[in-house]
Amino acid sequence: MKISNAHLRSFRNHNETAFEFGTRVNVLLGENGQGKTNALEALSFLCLTKSFYASADATVMQQHGTFFEIKSVLLSDKGKEFHVRVTYDDEKKTKKFTINGADVEKFSSVIGMFPVVILSPENSSITFGSPADRRKFVDLVISQSSKSYVENAMEYRRIVRQRNMILSEAKGKDCSSEIAPWNEMLITYGSRIIGKRNQFLSEFAPYIAQTYLDIVDERETPKIEYAPSISIKPDSSLEEIAAAMEQKLAKKKNDELRFQTTLVGPHRDEIIFSLNGMSLKHFASQGQHKTFLVALKVAEFFFLKERCNETPIFLLDDVFSELDEYRSRKLLSLAESLGQIFITTTSEKIFGGAEWNNERRKFFIKSGEVAQEPVTA
Amino acid sequence: MIFTSETIEQLIEEFASLPSIGRKTAQRLAMHVLKMPREEVVKFSKTLIDVKDKVRYCTVCFNITESDPCSICASQKRNRKIICVVEEPNDVIAVEKTHEFNGLYHVLGGALSPLDGIGPEDLKVRELLTRLSDDVQEIILALNPNVEGETTTLYLAKLLKPLSVKVTRIARGLPIGSDLEFADEATLTRALEGRVAL
């Protein structure tokens, strides 16, 4: 996949900005707060139908604005053109997504069509943060490679909310008959998610191992372990997972009434990262965390490339500011070998001596506008 | 206020309060009413009031009706051994349009949804159970294929099965006349799960 061009209107601080992108490397240069990341955010909107930063669509509108629009032409590996347009109208609170002029009815159907991998400072929560951050990472990768997963996950979330409502209304009293059908739903939809995550993590393991070999000099062995709230084996069938969930639900019945919330299911899953058998969260250095994250993202790239049959777009948001020059150069040369990449950075130093042409372009961004000439010499 | 007439403004507000009507459409409708002949407006408003005065819920199946029991429940031509359970009166119309179902209906008045405060006692479930005594052989559950509809199906199935009545649910699958390649994955997955032997 390649993004040929993009046209942003009233998007964050971009009043009207047009980009004609290079086919391989695109560098968005500029000082802090000028709108570099906003441009990347717009690109992520095209691929994921939402922002990777903001949760609400309205927050990416220009201040005091009433709408925003992103228009773009994307080109598949096989050369098929996709004219994509996203608009949001704040008065009607409606988002519209069209591909080649046709309205997209289900936004979830777009996810995975234009695969994207994003590496941004916020991602550090994947290795540092809570289990929810790791689940979110895993879910986004699976979502882009399996559409039924997205819908199943949305429905599961609703089931948990409905079930929690019963538990909180019960105020500790028995509600067995009322909750029984919701248990069955929780098990059906939840076991599908656990099964999919289980399968994904075992398939993803060789990718992360290979990436580590490619980017790390020292011999470090990474491992990703799935630790769901129920005990399962890497090859457990859906029926076995469902049975394990049913057992655990029965066991946790009183606890659930006491805490008034659903305690069993994939929304309680943990995913454990480790290096040489040591938990990353508890024992790794800052540098190891960063390397692990980069490896995860590069592994994600290769995984999606194979699963989607399409080269993902790689967005790197301000990644060099946290790495030393050696690591930065290494990451850059690796990223450049992948596919079309988009990089935001405050300093051009790392690209010193690079040629700029149709393949490699740089854009100077100042106050939400693209300047052709360097703003500061 | 944009308009010089308070009454027009009031009418726009009334239209806009209806579902799926926005402010612009409301404005257009209000202007249209202004141009309508008086007798048509009177007829229209009378129909609105008649709907409130005459239309009731059938005390047997809880479909909307003007005579109680409703024409379907009262009909001697219908198969009284099969009851199709649906969520809303609209669903009765949808099934009737097929002309393929000759049994009776039971309108639940919604689906289980704790978030909206709807539990079993808010649906016409007890009323459904009392109908089982009259020689009913099959209950078809035709609820919406969403989380709430599915849960309600499971709930009713559990309730009905011990009562020696055949309980079925409508199949989930692909829309007729569409192409397999364009079916969304979730629908196709369910269709595969619900495959039948030939």
C-alpha cells in the first residue's frame, strides 16, 4: 500500500494542506506544535477510520470548526487506486467514509483494507503500561488481519456492559436466572476472542524472534506469553476454552456479585513480554523497552504484510528523539527497507546528505501549513 | 428565532422532535403544511388523534390493533399450533409480507437489555407462557440478530424447552440475491456455523 497524496481540510491545526508524497520515504520536519503529528493522525484516520490518539472524532476538528475532511489517493501493491474521503460533520455528529465514491456502511469493514503500523511515543505504554494497553496492541493487529474479530470484539464489549449492569443492579443479591443467558453470550463471544488471541500469539512468536535477530546485536531472546484469566493450552479448541470459561464463571460467581462486575473473560487477559526469561515490565532497562517496542512494531509490519497480502504503511511519530544516534540510524535504515514510511522529526540531522527526489520527500511544516523551503536555514 | 411566526417555529420544533427528522427536514415539512389546503390539514391531524384513540395492543399477542383480539389472533384460517415470537409490531409486518407464515404471533415489546433497564418482567414473557396451554406445538423465535436479540433468544429457549413444546429459531445467513464475495465476514462466519446437511 502506498499513499500517493492527501488533502486535509480543517483537520486539527491544518486549515487546508495538500501533500504529494514520495513513494518510499516521507519526512515531516518542523518545530514542536506545528502540526507534524496531526498530519500522521490524518493518515491513520484513512486506514483505521479513527485517530490513533483521540477517542472522539470531534476532537480532531480544527478549533472552532464544524467539520473536517481528509481526501486521499491510495495505491495498492498491485496498482489499484483507492480514492478515499473521510468527512465529519459536527452539527449532525456524522462521519462519512467513501471509497471510490461509494459510501462505506460499516466502518469496521475498512480496517485491514489499508494496513498500517504506527510507532509513536504513546506506544511505550505497550511495554510499560497496563494489561489493557497490551490487549489493545494485540487487538489492533488481529483486527487488521481478521474482520470478524472486530465485530465480535465490539459485540463482546456490549455483552460485558450489559452483564455488569445486571451485577450492579443486583447489589450483591442472587441474580442467577437473569444473568444465565448473558453468561452464555459471554462464553460464546469471549471464547472466540480468547481463541483468536491464543492462535495469534503463537503465530506472531516467530515474527518477533526473527525481528530481534535482525535488529539487536546482543543475543537476547524475546518471548510473548498469553496469560488469560482462564487456564488454556496453546492448542486449546474453542469448546475447551468455552468449558474453561464456564467453570471459572461458576467459581467466581460470588466474587462477581461482591465486586458487581464481570471478572472472567478476555477483557481480563494479560499478555506477558519477556527477554531471556525475565519479565520485561519488571526487569528491563529503558533501552530494552524501546528496542522491544520497535521489534514488536516491525514484527507487526511483517505479520500484516503476509496476512493482508499488502505492504502496510509505516508511520513513525517522533521516534528519534528518544534514541541515540546509532540506534536512530539503525532504525531508519531498517524502516526504509520496509515500504512507504512517514516520519515526523524536529531535526533533519539524521538524514544529513540524503537525496530528495520522487522516492524521498521532505516537508517543512509550520503552523499547519506545508512550506516548500526550509523555514529556518 | 429565525421566523416571524411563533406558530411556525413551534411546528418546526414538533417535527424535529420525531425520530430521523432533522431541523432542515422539519423546516421543509412545516413550510409544506403551510401550503396545504385546510381540509387536508384537518384530515391529517384527525388521523394523528385517531391513531392514539383507536389503536391498542392486542391482549393476546400484543401486536397493534383496532379490534381486540387482533385480526390475526381472531382468524380461524391461521395455524394456531405455531407461534412466532418477535420483538416489535414492525417485525410482524415484515414476516407477514413474506406470505409464508400462517401461524400466530407474539410481540415481546423489545429485547433484554439491562443497560436500558429492560429485564424479563418488562417483556411480554409471562403472557407468552400462558398461551402455551392452548395446544401450541412450535414456538419460532424470530428476534433481531444482535447481542440483545440473541440473549433474549437464549433466555426464552431455556424457559420454553422444559415445557414440551418444540422451540426453533430463524436461521442466520446470507441475504438472497447477494454475492458470496461481497458478504461481510461476520455474516459469512455465522452462515458457515449454521450450515445444513444436504
